[in-house]
Amino acid sequence: MQVNILTNADLHCHSDVSDGTLSPEDLAVRAKANGVELWALTDHDELGGQHRAIAAAAGQGLPYLTGTEISVTFAGLTVHIVGLGVDPDDARLQAGLQATRGGREGRAREMAKQLAGVGIKGAFEGALQYVGNPDLISRTHFARFLVESQVCSSTHEVFRNYLTEGKPGFVPHRWAALGDAVSWITGAGGVAVLAHPARYRVTPTEEYALFSEFKAHGGLGVEVVTGSHSAAEYVKYGEMAQEFELYASRGSDFHSPQESHTDLGALPNLSGALRPVWEALTHRVIQPH
């Protein structure tokens, strides 16, 4: 298979190993059915689904790139860095992700305490039933509990009223340092990609600093076409990719058939003026036999 600018690549999605609702196997089936031609599973701070995804992709005849999405603290904000083409057995990357996951349980208990303070009881236990492992518990699991408990009608309503800055249940967390995250990814043979940049509430000056520091640490790509970007943002971040000489990536950020705005494989193509990130990763694509 030739991997080119028109390839229907989906290089950002989540399974039930982190905060998605489908298994790696079901995601592979869905990706193939939706016309995806190059797929990556990028669970939050976790590599536990990678070998399953590799096998599932092979079973679907689907070329695959390994991946993860690392939570980073930058200038007091949470930023996400996708690592593509990494060795899922790399000891340094695994240790870094384990350390990053380590603070989730304490944070989750504080979130539950805040929610209890506004009359929502049992939120920690309720959220935990959606993940099973306190090391991986996240706001998304709390959101599902609040919907199931009929506190809110949808996860989008949850994030308008809870779990975000200034609302009950918001607890900031100190994640990995940007330089460390990029170093773990590149050290494991992968390419670091700045995920969905339009989602970060930053000033133009802060955004420029983020791109500059990311590039200085060895980051090579940025998500241009992604589920949370508008058509105007495709253009804006395509231009920023060119300005900073970064590869452009494409991924739905799919989590769930019930929750995600954008399905696997449903995004428009990257602009032909951009260099797709998979050009830097052709040697890391796992081809089905």
C-alpha cells in the first residue's frame, strides 16, 4: 500500500484501555468498515492495548501505527502530545507513562469530594465502574457516571456544568513535562505530535510559545484535521504547521459511538500543501501479512 496525502489515516482514537468505550478489537473492525487505510490507537498515558490493536489491525488487513497520547502540563495548562510509531515495549516510555498515570487516583478522589459537596454522592465508585483501574480514571469516566445517574443528559452537558475550571469537580493535575514527553516518544522510535491545538485556551503569544517549545524539544508534528477543529481551524493550523516546519496529522479523537462528534475515518483530507506525518513514519507502519 502506498501511503500518501489522500490516505484516509485516523491517527488518534481511544479504546476501553483508557477512556474509550470500545475494545481495541472493535475499533479495528470499525476503522476498517469506515474506510480507514492507516490506523493508530492512542490511549491516554497507556500502551496496554497496543499488542491487541496490532493483532486486530492485522486481522482486518489494516496498516497500523502504534501510539499513545501523553498528558502534559505546560504553563499551567493540560496539553496532549500524541506519540506515533513508538515501540510499545520501550522501558523508558513505559516508566514515564506509569509515572504520569500515578496521580490520577488521588485527583479522582478529590473530584468526587467536590461533587459530594454539591449533592452528588458516590461519584468515585460510580466513575470507577467505567474503567476498573484507578490509575486510569479520568474526567470522562466521571462524566459517564453523571449521565448514567441522570444528573446530566449528555457528556457535553456535564462539561458545561461540572469538571471544568470554575465548576464543581475540577481538580488540576500536574502531568508530565513537555520536554520529557517528547523525549520519551522520540527515544522509543516515534514521532511526537501536538494534539488538537485549537482546544487549548491560550493567547496567541502563549500558543506561539507552545509551538516553539514543542519544536525545540524535538516535536515533529501537529494535528491539523481532527474531530474538535472547525474548517477555519484546519486552515489556521495547516499554516502553523508550515510556519514551524511540522508534519501535519489527522485523527478523529474518537472515544465512543454515543459520545463522539466525529467517527473513525470521517474527517476530510489534509491539504495537499502539507506534509502528512505518515511520510516520516513509513518505516514504522505495521503492514498486515
